[in-house]
Amino acid sequence: MSTRRNFLKAALITAVGMAANNASPVSAKSSILPKGLIYTKDDPGPWAALADAHIPAVTINGGKITVQTNHVMTEKHYIVRHRLVTESGEVLEGKTFYPTDKKAISVFDLPARHQVIYATSFCNLHDFWLTKFKV
Ligand SMILES: [Fe+2]
């Protein structure tokens, strides 16, 4: 599990770094990444039919960021984790879920010094997804 976690972390940092350097949406640059690492609304890979259930939705209200993945939460299929990550790859916040959680919703404080942030969502069966947003 640790090896998989490190691999996904390195992939995200690579994607975020490329997006920051080029000031382009990650989805526009995902073609230069190995296929099957990170999925977005614009690049859902093999999971296009399941994209709506995996893309992290972000709302900002009253100094808080809410990340929600509208996904089932069962023992065999669930969202494992949400994270907020800066363009330079710094993990700001995160929440780990369990199959017993009813919903994949996380609420974080609005970071003061970042304008662009990535929300990530990891499904145990359908991989790693992200949404880029402006604060
Ligand atoms: Fe899934």
C-alpha cells in the first residue's frame, strides 16, 4: 500500500508541477502523462461513464472549502481519501474515509496564501481523480 501511495503522490506532484509551470489546466496537459494515472472531468480515461461519481466537487463558503465525491460508500467500493494540494505539490489538508462512512464529504479551512488548489479524490476501484479550482 505504501508503494502505491508513494507512486500516486509522485504522479500528482508531477502533474501539478507541469500545470504550474505551464499555467494550463491539468486536463489539457494530461496527454503528456502516462495514461491511467490521474483522471479529470476532461480526461476520464476508461471511466468516462463513471466520471460524475468520481470527480471531486468543490464549494467555497464562509471561509471553508467543502469537497464532495458523489460516490457509493460500501465495503467493496468506496472513496478512500480527499486531499487539497497546491500547484507546487504541497498537501494542505486531507481526510481519509472508511467504507462505513455514509458520504465522502470533507470540509477544510480556506487557505490564505494560495489562489489555485487541486482537490483530489481516490476511489478504491476507479483510481485517482482531481479538480483544479481557484480560491
Ligand atoms: Fe468508484
